[in-house]
Amino acid sequence: MTPVGFYGDAEGGIFGRLLDFLNRLDEARIHFRLEHTRPDSVMVDAAVPGWRWEIECMADGSVDIERYASVAGVENDPTMIEALSALD
């Protein structure tokens, strides 16, 4: 059985750093999902009230972060759905 915290030859590399980050999100009970939107990265899409974060861990070890804040909190306007679908 592999000991907890051992990542093979990736320990200390980008994969180990990614796993450490995901474990910290778990411990903080922050909802996230993983996505693969570019051939050289793994994206962590994290959500907390009022914020959404996109954290892309690149194969070269760099990290790109984009943050999106809630504009006006909860809204109850059905026309907003129409506005969203018109953006395409």
C-alpha cells in the first residue's frame, strides 16, 4: 500500500503541488471540479459564495488564475436567461 502523501517521482513537482492544493480545498470544504480545457494544463474550477476561481496548472509548472466575483448577488429576473442565450 502506498503511504498517504507519497506521489512517486512527482513529489515536489507540479503534480504533487496540484494534489496538495486539492487536498487543501477538500480540508477547507471548498467545492471544486477538475477540467481539461487546454492540452498542457489541468484546470481547477473552485466555487465559494460570491466567487468562482479558475486555476490552471500548466505542464511547465506555472499557474494561471482567473477570479470572477458575483455582480449583484441573487437575482430573480427570467429575462436574464434570454440575455445569456443571446451571447452566442
